[in-house]
Amino acid sequence: MPTRDLALILLVCAAWGFNFTAGAQGMEGFPPMLFMSLRFAGVLLLTLPFLRRPPPGQWLRLASVALCMGGLHFTLMFWALGLSTDVTSIAVLQIMYIPIAVVLSMLFLGERAGWRTLAATATAFAGVLVISFDPLVLQQLDALGIILLSAFFQALASVLMRGLHGISPMSFQCWSAVFSLPVLVLASAVFEQGQWATVQAAQPVHWAALAYTVLVASLLGHGLFFVLVQRHPLPQLMPYMLLMTPMAAGFGVLVWGDRPGPRLLAGGLLVLGSIFFITLRGQRQVRSAAAVTGH
């Protein structure tokens, strides 16, 4: 891979990795549904010029992906960050969407996975069990459950996304805001209180966290990732994208003051090692299929 593209990958991983720390900071000033409502309002304003009508037959799938990814995955992730006292465990567990996507692909798309991929998937789930026995995580099992639910909806969105076509990333982000914003505003009105007082009391650091999620994590990160996807097959990119998790953990230690325990580190290594193997297996399968078809 060219050095230029490796630099872009590192930039995307850093942008997304620091988003966990920014999100934790934002949760100190805003409740999660209000935070996500403001986030999607910002995304909608900035991406509205790129909004395009999706191709025929794509409306239901687009709405489903947008709600799973925007309305559910991100909201649950920020909710977990608000409940958790650390960033590292949330960042490690979020990457579980990859083995969950493997399972969902087998259940709903009829895709087959070899025994090595299945063994790696089981090892990743075993890593979650190891993490759950870490003393730090035992004190916040509610955050662990919510982040795993967030990973499930991200995996479901990833599986549904395979049927989307003819929609640019910026248009997709805008549609995500269009579909998710009304749901989040209503949910915030029903389940949260004092929204206007919260907005008035928010400090500059909380607004900076919100701006980061909109400008850097969403527009810059997803925009650059789209450029990379156009240049390289997704299976070739995914092993590099796993750098996001150790970067997020590093930011958690350096900026947020995380002190991960031995069980969290051991379980994290199991999870990351297993997912790295899964992505490499996917890469080999794509290469083998290309060799067979001659493309």
C-alpha cells in the first residue's frame, strides 16, 4: 500500500480513536440522546448540499441502515461512554461488531465461514468474558452490556449496508441525520429532562467535544475512509483499521487517565488478535475468489 494511503489510514484511525475520549468528555456535559440530536443536526446542516435521492428500491434498506448505525449504534456507544469510568474497555468491546457481523451474515445472508473463522469468533467472545471479570469492568457491567448492544446494531447495519448501492458517503450521512434526528429528538423529549438548561450550562470543552464528533470523526474520518475504499478493497483495509482500537486505548490512558487492569489487557489482546485473524481470513478469501475468476 502506498505511503500516502498508509498515512491516511493512520489519520482516520486517530480521528475515530480519539472520538471515544471526545465522546466521554461530551457525556459529562450532555445526556446521550440530546448529544446525538445536536450531533446529527450539525451533520445535517453540513451535508445537506450533498443530499441525493437514493435509487429505486433502496428506501427501506437505507432507512434501516441509517437508524441502526446512527440512531442506535452511536447513541448506545455514547451512552456507554457516559456510564463508564474508562475509555479503554469501551473501545475494545466496540470492535466486537466484526465477529457479531460474521454470525449475522451466516444467519441472514446464508454466508459460510470456515472452522478457523468460527474458532476465532468464539475466541473473541471468550475475550469479552475475560474482560468482564476485570475489577474495573465488574463495577460497570451496565456499560459493558450497552456497548455490546451498540456493537450488535453496528454489525446489523454493516450486514444491511451490503445491499446499498448508488449512494455517496456524504449523501448517506445526510440521510442518516434525516432518519435519525426526529427519532432522537423525540426520545430525548421522552426520556431526558432539562435539555435547554443543559445546553445553557454546557462548557466550552463540551461544545468542543460535540464539534469534534461532527467535523473530525464524521466528516473528515468518514470522508477519508470513503477515499480509501475507492482505492483499495475493504478486506485489504480492515486489518489496518484495527489500529483504531489501540489508538483509542492509548488516548484513554494519556488523556482520560485510564489504568487498564491485567484481565482487561489480556481479554483485549484475545479480542483484537481474534478479529485480526478474521479480517486476514476475509482478505485471503477475496484474493482466492479473484484468482479463480481471473479479476
